[in-house]
Amino acid sequence: MIAIFHSLQVRLTIGFASILLIAISLVSGYSAYVTRSEIVVLRNEIETVKNIRAEELITKTYEATNDWDDVQYAAQQVGTLFGWHVIIENSKGKIVADSHNQRIGDDLKSNMFKPIYKRPIIINGKNAGWMLINDKPRHNAIIPQPVSQKIISNSKNIQNTNLEGELNNNSQRIISEVLEVVEPPLTDLQSTFQNALIIAGTTSVLAGLFIVSIFTRQSLKPVKYLTKAAKKIGSGDLNYRVKVESDDEIGQLSKTFNNMANELESLQNERRQMTANIAHELRTPLTNIRGYLEGIQDKVLKPNKENIDTLFNQTLHLNNLVDDLRVLSMIESGTLNLNLSEGDIVKIIEISAKDFYPRAKNSGVKINLELQNITTEKIYFDDTRMRQIIANLIENAFSYNSENNEITISSEISDNYYVIKIIDQGEGIPDEEINKIFHEFYRVDKSRSKKTGGVGLGLSIVKSLVEAHNGEISVSSKINSGTTFTIMLPIIS
Ligand code: ADP
């Protein structure tokens, strides 16, 4: 049960639903309050209008006939129509009409009738009596006889037929006027309104919940995909990718996740490739050594100087390979400690180049040095590693050079960098390969390595070492024209 509340969808739904509920409750509460107040105001206004109408009815009836009997009829009309108990008192304090027909002729003071409203009956500017109203009587008023029947049955007033006719018309008119006072069933209105609010509120909450749950479900779908993808990748399925369905924040997250998965996959592929390359590079010299040793064991080969030299070269090759791998892994793991100090970079380049002079002489290659001396500028580097970098690049310039060509090593200060260039006039590197030459074990022409003895680790080590010096290395090349490697070392001001 509690686990349900850990679901983001459930929590979002509850959150939205709560906001909806609070908003609807506030709106409903406020509307109900305002309606109730307005209804009270309206009810009072209607009561006043009813009072005026009743007074008008009674006054006009008395004015028309000057007979309290007719007023009795009007009082009963009012009592029945409005549900009141109406008593009419003449100016002497005697009850002359009673909608409930109970107290006619009584003295009001001796009665227990407690009026809520008391209105004067003014005839020709004089007070002819009072109209007393109790708007919440215990009993209903007596329903009056219809006026027309009353006239016909009232034989003692035959000579007053015209007057009765007038009463009839007047009363009908006045009563119809009174009836025009529309009294809406206010209590019904209020409860209808409240019921409507409850129904509308409940429907809104339910509809809101439905919409919110669909909305959150839709919005959180990519998160589910992400979770699934993370599980898949975590369990080693690096091919798995998330479906990107939107460009919003979650869509961006999914894209970033896929990029990360791409990186992981290519890293894994590189690692696999690297292992395969190492195995391959180790196998060749080991197979050679084993072949030679088996040959000597089986006395097919003699343990003479020539064979021992071959064996020695193979172990040397193995040794270099293992050394290179060790340096690479140390750089990658950040455990290669560079002994950085302010040094004479020009001197280091000269020493590195001088190591190749005998080889240059033998192969007829000319080495040109065009180095700019540094004066106040400071360059921090590790002597041994810097020699390794320069030597490696000169070595390549020799390996991939043609005979009787030149190798130029130049340097200059540019902006805040000391820029070293190793330029050869060799075979060059094809455009499509140039970005790959810094990759481990990458060789442009696999057959060339047989000639040079390299395994494709030299440039990756050079690049890692230059970067460990906070420098940059780049290459430009043209087939059959030559290659230029450019190293930029930061000058510390
Ligand atoms: P390798 O041990 O094969 O020399 P490197 O990492 O030093 O490995 O070089 C990678 C590849 O880049 C080489 O196999 C070669 O094809 C190419 N390369 C490097 N330097 C040069 C150069 N100066 N001229 C032409 N090709 C070069």
C-alpha cells in the first residue's frame, strides 16, 4: 500500500487532485456564502414588497367599499397567498378582520397575537386602523370564498350590486397585482445551488483526477523508458536505447542518456578492440620465440648468434610493447607522475634530434633545426617525457619518410604557446585516416608496421603525454608530399 505512494505518478495525481479539491472547495464555499447573503437580502426585499402589496390590497379594498367585511375577505386572500396570519385592527383597537377568522370583534390587547410587522391603514390621509402580520403562523389562513360567489350569495346587499361589482373588479385587479409579486422558492434556490455546486465540484474533481492521471501517466512514460533502459544497460545490454518522443526536459534527458549509452558502447568496443589488439601484438613475437626455441629443442635450428639475436630482438619488441602499454595505462588511470619543472625546451629538442644524426647520415636524410630561443618565457615540462614525445615524432618522420629527404624541426612562440613542428617530406597520410592515427593500435597501412616494427601505440602515447602537459597536438598531411605534426605547449606567464 505504502509502495503506491512512492510512485511519482500517484504522488503527482494526489498533488493535482488536492489543488483541484482546495480550489473547488474555496470557490464553492465562497459562492455558497455570497448566495446565502444575497438570498437573505432578497428575502427581506420580498418581505417588504409583500408588506406593501398587502397594505395596498387592504387599503384599496376598504377605500372601495368602506366595509370591514370586504377587508376580511382581502385579509384571507393575503393570508392564503403569503401564508401569513393577518389581523386588521380599526382605529379603536378592535379586530375587524382576521385571515384565520378567529378574533373578529375581539380587543387585540386581550389576545396573544404577536405581530412581526405592523403597518398603518391610511385612508384619505387618516389612520383608519392597523394591519398586523405574523409571517410564520402555526396554522394556515382560511381559504376565502371566490369574490363572484360571495357577491351572488350575499342577497342582503342587492342594492349594492354595482359596488360589489366594483369590489370584484378592484379586488381582482389588486389580487392579480399582488400575485405578480413573484416569490421565488428561495430556500429551494439555495439548496438547488448548493446541490449544483456539490455535483459540479464532485464531477470536476473526478474529471480532474482522470485527466491528471492520464496526463501524468503520459508525461512519466519516458521516465519508465529511461528506468527500463538504465536497467538494461546496467545488466550489460549496451545496445539498448531509449525512445525519444519529445523535445522537453525529459526528451533532452533521454537524448543525453542515449549519448551516454553510445559513449559506453564505444568505450566497451574500444576496450574489446584493445584487448584483441594486445593479444594479437603479443602473439606474433611469442609465436616467433616459441618457434625458434622448439626448433633449437628439436635440433632443427642451431643456437647460434644469428638465432639468438632474433630471439633477443623479439623479446626486445615484447619489452617495448609492454612498456608502451604500461605508460598508456598509467596515463589513462592518472598514475603517471610527470616531473614538471621549468626547463630549456630548445635544448631538449636539440638533444632529441642529435640522437638521430647517425641514422640521418646513414639514410641520407637531412635534419634541419629552426628553433626559436626562449628568453623570459617559462615552459614547464618533464624532461624525459618531452624527449620521448619529440623522439617518437622524429622516429615516425624517419620511418614514413623517403630516402634523401629532409626532416625539419622548427619552433616559435605564438600567442601563449611554444609551437614545435616536426615536418617530413614522406609518403603522407590519407585524409580519411588522419583522424584515426592517434588511436591505439591504429596503423594506416598494416604492412608498413612489419617494416617499422611499430604496433600503432606511439602516437597515442605522444598525444596523451602532450595533453598531460596541458598542451595540444595536431597533424596535417598531404600524400607523397609529407606530414607535419604540431605540438603547442603553454607558456606560463
Ligand atoms: P606505429 O608504431 O605504427 O608507428 P604510431 O602510433 O606512431 O604507430 O603511428 C600510427 C600510424 O600513423 C602509423 O602506422 C603510420 O601509418 C601513421 N604515421 C605516423 N607518423 C607518420 C608520418 N610522419 N608520416 C606518415 N604516416 C605516419
